[in-house]
Amino acid sequence: MTVSCDLSVDIGQLRLKNPVMTASGTFGYGREFDHLIDLNRLGAIIVKGISLEPSKGNPPPRIIETPCGMLNAIGLENVGLQAFLSEKLPFLKTLDIPVLVNIYGKTIEEYEALASGLDGVDGVSGLEVNISCPNVKAGGVAFGSDPRTSFEVTAAVRRRTDLPLIVKLTPNVTDIAKIARSVQDAGADAVSMINTITGMAVNIHTRRPRLANITGGLSGPAIKPLALRMVWQTVQVLNIPVIGIGGIMTAEDALEFLVVGAAAVQVGTANLVDPHGTIDIIDGIESFLVDQKISQLTHIIGSLET
């Protein structure tokens, strides 16, 4: 007899049919993958980061493959808020899954304006706030590198929207759990982690950086052990869900994050390697539960024994 599995999870007010979400910046605006996979099978889509005004991002070269991963310095290229609402959202509204918009700004006022502009918009299920961005009023230091500024930007967004609010944390800090507590205190419904780790690559023949931006964000399997450890540490100190990100290429990778306590996962770099990867991961999670005769995914979340 086949075991019937319930893969659904709750992220605050959001109900996902399964725990597999797409990571911002690796899945475009969703439509780019429509001819490759059945988008409605996903747990949720998180679109690439949106700013108030269109951004061209950084000059090329801006992606470099590295052992077990990649460096990217795309620079958050995007169409801007108004073009997103008029050109990208109409397609996303046709989907039968939650659509979350990743937002970023260089000032708290920009974050507030984005939250206001998306609040109550039909088709927008929630926000993911990227606090890895430089705060221009604080000399370019990332909002997410300090508990105080992390709290301030989260609280500002919370005041402007009733949408489910996920805050995406940077790993480029001394104590990520401390940052996580600050955004929880500011009203976040969940945190997603980790964003990319700052790295660089050099061409020894030209003696120049391989990225025009010099440094970029490292992602892919190389960062999974670090991400897994940070998720596990953060789960211990929060009362809100943690969404695991970092080097998830297979169902086994995703299950590791779930076992250490992540309520859901985001798949990023894997989308660039295999556009069908998210669906394979969903199928693999279900097969694992069937093999283990586990009827509900929630039974394994946080089941790590130490």
C-alpha cells in the first residue's frame, strides 16, 4: 500500500503545498522557466530583487564558475517596481502558488516606499527583504551587518505592510543568530538564510580580478556546510520559521536543512545548472517520506538528534 504524504508547510500566514521555494535572483520573474517546468508544482516563487527604479546592475564579467559553486556580482539588475507591477506581475497572478517579491533599497525610505507600493497588490503573497544591501546613509555598510540597522529596516517595512514578511540574512557577520533575533523583534514573520558569502577570484595571467566588481557572492554546494550550521544555530534562538538556503542541489540536501529545523528551503544556484532541479527535489523529498513511511513532512522538521 502506498503511503500518502503531506508535504505542506506553514511560513507564518503562508501555506505552501511543499517546502521548495525558488531563491531570488536565480529564477528571474518566474515566466522564464514556464516552458521548462510546471510552475504550479513549486511551493512558492520568489522573484529577483526589485528596487524602486530600474537598475542595470554591474558591468561584465559578473559571473565566474568556481570549484563547487559560482561567484556572482550581477548587482541586483532589475526592471524596477512599476515595470514589475505592469509587465511581470500579470503572468505571476495566473499561478496557483504564492508569489513573494524580494525588495532592496539603499535607504530605509526606499524600503518603506517599496513595501507601500506592494502592500495589498493582487498577486503578491508576501515580501522577502534583502538586508545585505549597502546603507548609503551609513557609509555603505550593509543593513544586515548590524543588529540595530537590521531592526530598523525590518520595523520600517513592517509598519508599511500587512503582508507576510521574510527577512533574508547575510552570512557575512560575526553572529547571524543575533541579527536574526533583532529582525524577529522588529516584526519579521520568518527569516531566510543564508545569502551569498563574499569572495573573489583572480586571473593570474593578467593579474586582474575575474569579476569587474572585484568581489562577488559565492553560492552553490561549496557553502552548504556553512549554511546548514548557521540555520541550525539560528533555529535554536528564534520563535519564527527559518527558511534554509545554500548549496541545495538534491532532495538529500534539502532534507538536511529540514532535519536541522528549517521550515522550508530555497533552491538557487541549482536552477542555473538544471532548470528541472526544483521539481526533482520535490519528487525526491516525497520519495524519501514514502520510503521511510512518514506521512507528514512536518514530522521530520527539527528532528535532528545531537
